[in-house]
Amino acid sequence: MRDENGALKEIWARVATRLRSELGEDLYSSWFARMEPVLHNGDTMIVSVPTRFLRNWIQSHYRDKLLDTWTAEVPGLADVDIRVRTRGEPLRPTMSRQTGEPVAASGEKAKIPPFPTVGGGDLSAERGSPLDRSMTFDSFVVGTSNGLAHAAALRVAEAETGAPLSFNPLYIHSAAGLGKTHLLHAISWQVRSNTPGRKILYLTAERFMYHFVAALKAKDVISFKDFFQGVDVLLIDDFQFLQGKTMQQEFCHTFNSLVDSKRQVIIAADLPPAQLDSIDDRMRSRLAGGLVVDIGPAELDLRRAILRRRLAAIQARDPAVDLSDEVIEFVANRIQNGGRELEGALTRIVASQQLARAPITVEMASLALRDLVRPADTRRIKIDDILRVVGRHYNVAKADLLSPRRARSIVRPRQIGMYLAKLLTTRSLPEIGRRFGGRDHSTVLHAIRKIDELMKEDDKLAREVDLLAKLLDQ
């Protein structure tokens, strides 16, 4: 049934607000600002974007996030169908997902501004990603799990101009929401404050790719290269999203040039260099040649400290907010993820208090957070572990699980592996597909649904999958 146009736009406005809040203004502006709702058709929401590049990128990187966000506003949705609209709008530069090369696109030629001349100070306002003024070293809560990363970031940020570099590159990795981006922003602000003349550039990997494709489209790659050669401190976030052979080669040239000329490079990613399957061996080796530090899951004392710090900030704006120590302790024990989810949980509880106009009890807090609580151990299981356990159980080699072979003795274990990857990790469908031999997200979705259906009919299979999950959980 077709919704009223106004009602559909109102729903999209709420979805857009959620995406902005969860992804940040930079990622939202890059990938979702030009999306429009088209039709709510049964259990499918149809949306449109102006280019194939946007459609392909969102399908590869944000399909699950988009579906989850729409479902929060329209319960019962099973799919979000992303289509390319044909209204004669100007198209953004498009890029081959396999090679990183620009590909032909129909429509009006995109107008791409030239790269600016590199001046002094923070370059993020010109070509970088936005910096959050709240993400400083003063607002970063330090604990056992993030202490080494914090110390390394602070040492890099406080280095004097011309002094020998302690760590180059500095590579910080962790699961999402544990503070990598906070540290990169903090370094940027600290360097800007201590040595205003140094040229700083903070970029997400997606922003780097967009600028490179734009330079190729404008046939102005020389300006692109020259721009980066003038940078003193380069910070790259979400490095795991860097894709395409040509794109990686260009980043490798930029990286090598900066490191060889003693310019500071800081990189943040979800995975350590050794697990970046899409990066070639030479680049992995160079990334591992500096200091590689990880941020582990926040321990209980750190979670308490984060909650108290965030609560103090909220109370400074609204003195009426009041949460008991019991509620803080409850949240610290139940939300075992990073600062981002702790802050989200606290915001939800504070909102509940303001709406109820009464003190929040532990029971009320539990009700408010019922859909946020997940087992902490789930996040530590890796897809490589799943491949190993499933392969050993069914006597199938890892190479066969990743191969295109369609023999039943291989297909079923492969599907079970994909099902367990979705069940036991936080990886998206496209990421799972890439780790299972470069398969499309739709293949992963089919496997998950297939195993789920078979388990309802086959008790033996259900017991096998349950056993594998327990083996992985040990």
C-alpha cells in the first residue's frame, strides 16, 4: 500500500536523524543526504539515490544499518530496496568496486572543485572530515583496556615540531565504539593547540576515496598528490573500508612518502594490520612497522568511570537529572561494550526519568535497556575461529569453504559458517560475504535464512549448530 507522501517523508526525517546520530554528520552527508523515500510496499521499503555509485556503496557497507534504522521506525520491514532514480540530476563521480578506477556514468558531468593550496593549521575544514570539539584528551576516560593507546596517542600529539618521531605510523585498532575516533580527534585538537603552524589533516577512508575519485574524474591527480605532500600530520579513520587496487596503491604512495619524509601518520581501524585481507602484504608490513596498539573491551571500573563522567556532563546542563549509584552500577554491569553504547544507554535512562518525572529505579532502567543488552563474549569471536571450528567439525578444508565449489558436502558447512558469523559476531552481511570468499551479501542472507528454516525442521542440525556455537563460545 502506498503511504501518503507527507507521512513517508516524516518517517524518513526520523530515520535520517537516527542515521546522523549513529554514523555522524560526515558519513551521513557523504552517503545518505541525497537518499529519498519512494514507496512502502508490504514488507519492503523502496528508497532512491541519484547514482549507481551511491547505491552500490550503501548496499556494500550500510545495508544492514539502513534496514535496522528503517525497522526501528517501521516495524515488520524485511528489506530496503535501493534504486537509482532518473530525474536528470547531476551525478557524483562513480568508482569500480573491484579496481578503484572511475567508471562511466550517465547524466550531467559532476563539478569537482580543485584541491586548495595547503596552508597552515588544521586542513580538515578544507578537505578533511569534521572534528568533534567534545573529543579531546580531557574528555577521554582512561582505564586498563585503553591506557596504552591513550599514552601513545598523547605522546604523538605532544611531540614538538622537528623532534624525532616516537611511533610512525601509530596504528590503533579495536571493535567499534571503544574510543579510536575519540583519540584521533584528540590528537588533532592537541597538535593544533600546541603547534598551530603544523598542517593537520583528519580523514575517514571513505573521504580519502571520494577525493581521489574526484581528482581522477577532474583529471587533476597531480593536485591531489601535491596536497597530501604538504601535510605534517595525517590521521586516517576507518581504514578497513579502503577498497580497490588503484585506491590502495595511491594510499600506499601517499603513506610511504609521508613516513619516509618523517611526517606523522596515525591510522585507526577495526582490525590489526595482519587481518586486513583486502590490503596487500607490502602495505600490511609497513603498517605493522610502527607501533600497533589495541583497545580492548572496557573493564567494569572503566565503564563506571565513563558513566559517571557522562552523567556529570548531563547534570551540568540539567541539574534536575539524578541517578542513584545502584542504577549506575546496574548499567555498568549490563552494558559491556564501549563508551558509545554506554552513553546511549545513559541517554535513554535519563530520557525515561524526564518523561516519567520520577526517580529511576533499577527495574525501570532494566526495562529501558532491554533491547540493548547483548552477551559480551559475542564480540570476541572471529570469523577465522568460525571457519576453523566448522571446517574441523565437518572435515572440510578452509580453502574449500572459501572456494566457489558447490558440492553439497561443502555448501551446507559454508552456510552454517555464515549463519554462525551473523549470530556470534557484529560483522555486517557484506563483511561476512567478503570473509567467506568474496561472496555477495545476498548470498549470505540466503544462507542465514536457509539454515534458520532447516533448523526448525531438523532437530539433528539444530543440535549441531548449537554445539558449534558452544564450542566457539568457550
